[in-house]
Amino acid sequence: MRYAPAILVGRLTRFAARLRKPGGGSAVPGLVVNRIATGYLKRTLSGFPQGLVVVSGSSGKSTTTKMLVAVLRAHGVDVFTNPSTANISQGLTSALLERSDWRGRVPGDVAVLEMDEGHGALVMQGVDARVVALTNVMVDQIDRFHDSEMVAGMLARIAARAGEAIVVNADDAYLERLAARVGPGIAVHRFGVAQPVLESAPRGLGYTETTTARLAPGDGVRVASVDGASAVLDDDGASVAISLPARGIHYAVDAAAAYATAKTVLGDRFSRETAAAALTAIPAVFGRGERVKVRGHDVEFVLVQNPASYQLNVDSIAPGTEQILFAMGSDVRDPSYFWPTDASSLRRVSIVSGSKAAEAALMLAYNGVAIDRVEPDLARALDDFLAAPAPATGLKTIVFTADSMRRTRAHLGLTGAE
């Protein structure tokens, strides 16, 4: 019962935060509890019977985590996991508070947690993970991480807490170098893409440094082919056909990461058929190529978080998409971060919005994208965009950065979507 007072304060804080802002304030209870009960997070994360599985990396964490959880649950495992919006220390604590009893215990056989690279390196100090899965190293959040060497160092500290195995992207040179330095007794499992898949990506995979050699058959889980929202995985010579939650090679790579990690966690209990069915059934993570019905329209949400994800996701938007809203928010402190990307494939954008609307419009204009309107007020832009008649071709598509995603979700009443 040592954490009962802190849990009570955290739950009262959560209640007050939700009264003030329905659907918001999710990290505030965790922030309070972490201040008054500094050992709560570490102790709780160490209390799951089948251990802790951590997913981290520059990009793909949310989708990979959701896929992994789905595969494990399909095998009958009781999984505790965190929403992708709760991948830093206070968010993790808030997610645990939602499920914990008064003694701080959280039900579940295993915890599968997405962790932010920087916060994960801190959270994992003194916490032992069973398996750590690492997705990639990209140029990302340069105001926080400065360079890819710093990100790789953070991921190495997270990987160092693995007691059984790490699962790494064999196409990422930083992660391959990290894997070469793991301690004795720690197994290394890999996932990656076949050479034809890499060659089909005109701009590459987006990693800071891509390895020169592809993963050989039998050395891990490979993405053998991708066709729109369908893919085939090669698992030790067996072809595993799956459907993806959205178009794009990067979603197939996320699926391979989840498949390889589930195989590592489950061992002899792993079933290819069960895994394939679970991956095929999974819906998109909010904002990651997700399609929903909003105010009578089918709308696709496309989240861009760093130059690589920006390029990959913009390139995946169906050619000829007629109505696009592009929103850049306050999370992009320096819009020049995105200038190396090429958004010319969008051709025309109906509305540019968000707190950085002017900067976003200038960037798009230099890419040769025609812009019908610049509207900094995101709520007004959303209302006007959704009030317009349905497009003649394609879906209404909203491209946004993380801050604008959260504001869009709140304005449209999609607070329970993630």
C-alpha cells in the first residue's frame, strides 16, 4: 500500500483535469505521481509476470506497438500497453494509473510499451526489459536530439536493459552497429526488406544511414514484396501474406518488426497463421493513414513527424487526391526542418492551416504546390474543409504534424480514437 496515497492524488488530479478539459490532460496525473512517488513507475514496470517488452526508435513506434499487441493478444496473452500519446515518463505513469489497483499492481501477463527515445533512456534506468525492439534511426526532432549519433546512443541505453533479446532493423546501419555490441547471452533477432522492395522505394527507406547489404533469407523476417496495402513477409522461407493498415513500404516494415518481436516473445507458442490474421485485421493507428467517417465524409489522416516520415507519407497519398488540408502546428519549432523534403506530388492543397500556416504555405509553394487558401485558425479550417462538397476524386485528406493532430482530434470529437 506504499503507493496508495500517490495513486489517490493521481486519480483526483485526473478527475480534475478531465473536468477542466474533456479528453485532455492525460499526462498531468502522471507528472504529479512521478513527483510525489519517484519509484512508482519503475516498480510497476517491473511487476509483470512475463516481463516488459519495449518498442522504441525514431519512427514507426506507434504502429509497430499496436501490431505487436494485436499479435500477442491473438495468441491468448493478456497484454498491458500504453496509448501512443503516452510514450514519455508522465504519460506512461498516467496509463498505468488507469489500470492499477491501490497497491500499484497492474493486471496483465506482459507489458508492451512504446517509449520515446529520450524519455525511454531515462525511464529504463533501473528497469529490466525482457525484449527491446528498435525500429530505426532517422533525422528527427533536431531541437531535442541534435543528431543521429545522439539518438543511437539513447537507443543503445534502452537496448542495454534487455535481459533476453533485442530485435533490430537490419537495414539501419546505426542499429546494426548497436547489435554488434550487445552483451553476452543476449540474442539478436532481425527484420528488414528484400532488395526488390528497397529498389521500389525511389527515395529509400528514410533512415539516416541504410546498410549496403540486405537481410539474407533465413536470417530474420523479411518484407518480400509490397503492393499498396498488401505485403508478403518471408519467415525462414515461408511466405506470410498480410494486409496493412495503410499504403506504404514503411507500414510493411512496421509489420515485419511486430512479427519478429512477437516471434521472439512467444517462442514455441508462435503461430504464423495467427500472426498473419492479427496483422491483417488491425486498423490504422490514429493519424497514420487512418480512414474515418467524419461529418458524413470519408477522411484520411496522414501524420508527418520528421523529414523522413513527411516524405514517405506524402509520397503515399494517392495521386490526384483533390482535397487536402495541410496543418503545421507549434510542435515544429523550426519549419526549415522540413525544407529538404519534396511535396510536389501533392500538386494542390485546398487549405494550409495551423500556427505555422504561413511557413508551411511558403514551403509548399516552393515545391510548386498550388494553394487555394491559408487559414491559420485550425478549427475554422477544419469546419470549412469538411463543409465543402465531397471530392470528385480521392478522399478528403488531412496532413498534419503532431500538435495539429491533437487539436484536430479534439475539435472533431475523436478523443477516444487512440
